[in-house]
Amino acid sequence: MQAIPDRRKISPFLVFFLIHSIQVGAGVLGFQRIISMNSGYDGWISVILAGIVTHVLMFIMYLILEKSGGDLVSAHTLAFGKWIGNIFNLLFAIYFSLLVITIMRTYIEVLQVWMYPRLSTFMFALFFLILVYYIVNGGVRTIAGTAFFGTVLPSYLILTFAFTFKYADFRNVLPVFDHTIKDILISTKNMSLTYLGYEAILMLYPYIKEAKKSQKYAHWALFTTTTIYTLIAIISFAFFSQKQLEKTVWATLSMWKIVEMPFVERFEYIGIANWCLVILPNVCIAIWCASRTIKRMTPLRHRHALIIICILCLCTLTFITDRKQVNFLNTISGQIGFYFNFFYIPALLVLVTIMKKVRQKQ
Amino acid sequence: MKQLSLIILLICSLFLSGCVEKEILDDLYVETGKAYDYVGENKIRGTALFPIYLSDKSIQNGTLSAEASSTREVLEKLERRAQQPLVRGSLDVVLIGEKLAKKGIIDIGDSLQRDASVGARLYVTVVEGEAGELIKGNYGLRGNGTYISNLITHNIKRRELPETNLHLFLFNYFQEGQTAYLPILKQLSNESIAITGVALFDKDKMVKKIPSEDMFFFKLLVDKLAEGSHVIKMGKKPGAAEETVEASVTSLISKHKIIIKHKSDPVEVTMRIKVRGIVREYTGKKLTPDKVGEVEKKMEKDIEEKCLTMLKEFQELGIDPVGIGQNQKHGVRGFDIKEWKESIYPRTQFNVDAKVQILEAGTVE
């Protein structure tokens, strides 16, 4: 791998915004239903558990990166050699493209259900991806800037949840631990989709100045995400009765329905429009990871890889038309992400450690 | 390259703005109210209310009604007769005829909840008689929808009406160990409406009505914080046999606390109600500190008696607007709603413990 020049690298603290903004995406709008299906009002425990697991995985990822001295592609080459490694690289690129599709399709669905029923998926995705192309083309520094604004600007939204307190009954979460450990663990697994995306660090690592220092910020990002998710989960549990929550697909958006301000009758429209800012860095980072992987494994230039992935994502997006398919898409990317993070990454660490020792002996 | 991207971006924003269908306010009928009535087996009549803004800045109430089997179908039929498209985005009130309320209203609740354009703060009310007739009246100057919604809002904020809206109705309906309630309206004349009580529901069917004079006590039971006023009859006036001494007390702050002995058999429930209020009117001779104490005592007794009868009535009907089942659930692991409904709730013992504190008695003594 060529060394990355310093002027294209980012400061370690920006990792906080990169990791945080790729985690918070379309999933936040409706994860409450998914966790309460199995563990009911105890779902917030699953949110915290899943959050703790992300810390462990982040730790493992940093270990892999330090050992392989580059990014995921170098780790793959170290562990499997060039050819088999490339197969895994391709899978990784597909996985990130799948994330792009999931995020965008879920957001477009929200737009279609809540705001514009006749919005064309293709048109919106086309213009959105042109914008994404423009940003990603600017390199990691531009993406980090987008991530910064995508985190800071919409952060005021968290205050709007205070409007629900008037109707909230926080005793709903009592009694704590009313479900079996098995139920809570199933919810933890289902919750992992909402947390996904932090594995982007595997590709971003070489672009960070004094990369080792950034680990602290990555963990802070995970901690912030966990806190926000836990807060939203508890507020929604207090606001909705359980059966109501099971019927509500986008609980976070439904909560905005109660917000009352003198100058705005219905807040969810502002919330959804603002969410575009949250989605943008999300898509940018994921698509950058996918195209960067392709660039590293083939002789293609980064820009060309990016165009190919944009076009492929756009084509796939238009084929997904109804709620059932969107749901399926979410489930499948959640599943793949779960196995990728929870099984593949620890296995990779073991392999990298072994192979490094073997190579050193040679 | 940079310039090219910039140009592309500008073109994007130019075209994107024309991407979806425009909706111009002047070319729409914005529904502010909706009424549903029972007509026959599987048939309801829906009446839509929308303001028509006239050139002299006054507002005319436009209504359209149609009969169909479901609320969506009503909407479709109405659309066919409306000159401009009907939109539900700023729906303020939904009125439901008493007959329909007794048959079940969750279909209406579901259709409102399902529609993303309908807010959660809208008021759902039951109407004595025909809801369609009530909505066709002419109230106030700002249109019927605003009139009814203002009427309910200020009664919730300052008077005896318990807190209510679509979200709370659905919350109570779906919550285990709690049943829903809605306010009742009645048309007095073509120009006026009154709130005449609270309708209590079993699941989604109206089973009981709380008359307006008992609403103060009902609000004390169901709302975390309640205001409102109550007139206390203090007994005969000395000397004049016909007239009675009355004191009108306005509650400023009141709190309730439900204390449940979860494990005891039968389950014991104590409602602790605290009221702090002021005397607004006194028809006796002189309101001495002793008399104030008497008013406090009498009011405590009133609250305890009325609330206890109410709780027992709810128990007999098998409804639970106060949410006692829900409170029991918070303290018990593995709460079984069926067991609670069938064997525990009917045997529950109630106690009401009221405490009234009169802070002021006005500007005269």
C-alpha cells in the first residue's frame, strides 16, 4: 500500500464524528418496535448490552489494524494471501454497498409514507447519489467535514423529545428484568443493526494522523451513540403503551407528532427533512468504504470504482418497491452485519495474529 | 472538475424542487373536523368540516357528508363530491355519535393513527345525539373546528375536563390494565355547545357516562395534576330553612398517588388525593377560620365518598380508567392480565384518602 500523504489525513478527534454519524442513521427512527417485540419494556437493557458489545468489537478492530499495519485489505492479504483475500475484500465491498442501499431505501420509504407518497425512488436516489459522489470525490477530509455537520446541526433534535414528557409515564419500564435472559439477548441481536457501521474504521484507519490516538475518540463515539439510543428507547417506552409500540413502525417519528410549538403545527416534517443531514454522511462513509475496498483490490481508480458502485446502488434501489421488501432488506443487512461483526471480526483477529507469527518465523 | 460539480449541484436543486406534487393551500379543502355517526349495520355516516375563507375575511363552515361502511370509503365518497381535494393534515377534532361509540370506535382510531398526516394532539370526543348535526352548526367566528378544539383545550387546562387527545386515547386503549375515556359534547342550540361529561370505554365500546357534576372527582382520579372547582353544600342556613350555605372551592393544585399493596389478598388500593385550593364564593354569613376548617373537612368527605363510589362502579363494570391494573403491573413480576381481570380486580379493596387545604378566601372576610 502506498503511504497516504499527510495533507489528505484527518485529525484523530474527527474519528468521533465519523463513527458517530455512520452509526446514527435511518434505524433510529424505528428501532423501538424491533427491540420491544421480544423483550417488551426491558428492551432498553438490550440497547445498553448491544452498546457494550460494540466497544469490545471496536477494541478488536483496532488490534487487527495495528497488527496488520494498514487497513482491512492489508489484514486480508496478511491472513489469506492475495487471491483468497480478494474474495473477502469483495464481500466486504458488497456488504458496505448493501448498507448504502438499506440506509437510503429506508429513508426514502419514510419520505414516501410521511411526506410525499408520490416521490419517485429513482429520482430522489439519483440526485442524492450525485451529491454523495461530489462529497466522496473530495476525499476523506470532505467526508469528515460532512460528518461533523451531520452530527452537530441535527443535534438540537434531541431536545424536542422533552415535549413528550408531559404524556410520558416512566414507571412503564417497571418492573425491570421482567423478561428472560434469552428474550433480552434476542433483542440485543436485533438491536445490532441500529448500531452497525462502525466497522468503517477498518478502511478509514490509514487516513488518520497518529492513528493509535484515535481509539479513544472512537470509543467516545460509541458511548455517545449508546447513550442517545438508550435515552430514546426509554422515552419511547414511557410514551407508548407496549401494544401501541408493537404497531408503530417509526416510533421516533410518531413521538414528534405530539410536539407543539407556536410557529410549527407539525414537527415531524421538520424532523424528517433534517434527517437528510444525518443520512448524508452515513451514505458517504459507507460508499467511500465500498469504493476504497474496490480501489485497493483492483487496478481501478478510486473515482471509477465510486461511479460503478453509485450506479449499482441506484439500480438496486429502484427494484425495492414495497414495505415488505424494505423490511426484508433491513432484516438481511442486520443479519449479515451481525455475523460479520460478531463472528468474522474476532476470527480475523485470531488469523491475523497467527499469520503474523508464522510470517515472522519465516 | 470542481466547477462542473458545482454546476451539476445547482441543476440538481433546480430540478429537485419540482420533483413532487405541489399542494397549494387555496386550492384545497383543509378539514378541521370530522364527525362519524352510526346509521345501520356496517354503515356509518361521515361528515367532513372545512373552513371556507371568504373575501371579507370571515369564515364559512363548509360540510359534506356521505354514508359508507368504513372511514376510508367515506373519505373516497366525500372526495367525489368535493369541489377541491380534501386533506386531513390539520384535523383538530373528531366527533363520534353516541350510538357509534356504543358499537365500538377502534376502526376510526386506527384510521387516524395510520394516516401520517394526522397529528397526535387532535381531540376525539363523543357527542350526545348525532355528531353530524352538531358539526353542521355555526359556532364562533373562527370556524367550528377551531371553536370546538378551543372549547376543549381551555376546559382541560383550567377546568374539570381530564387531559385527553388521540394519543392518550390510544395509549389507554392499548395499555394492559387500563381503559380509555373521552369527553362528551352536546349541542345546545345552533350557536352553542357544552361539555356534558366523560364517556368511559370498555375496550372500544362506550359503557358509562360520568355526568358533568362528577367530572371534578373523575379528574382528581385520573390526572396527575388537576384543576377545577367544586361546590360544597354545607347544610342549612341557620334561620332560613330553604336556603343552604354553599362554598365554591377552586382547586389550584391537586395531586394523586395510587398506593397498592401488591402482595396482599385481596389487593388493597389506596388513593391519596391532595387538593390545595381557594374559596371563590361563600353564601353563609361570615367565613371565619373555623368555617374554613369546616369547608376543608366537608370537601374531604365529598371527595372520599364520590371517588370511592366511582371506583366501585368501575370495578363492577370491569373497566379501569384510573389504571389500577397498570399500577399493579409495575410492582409485580410476571403480571398476568387475564388473572388480574378475572379474579383479582373484582375483589380489590379501595380506600380514598383526601386532604384539602384552603389557602386563601378571596379579598373579603
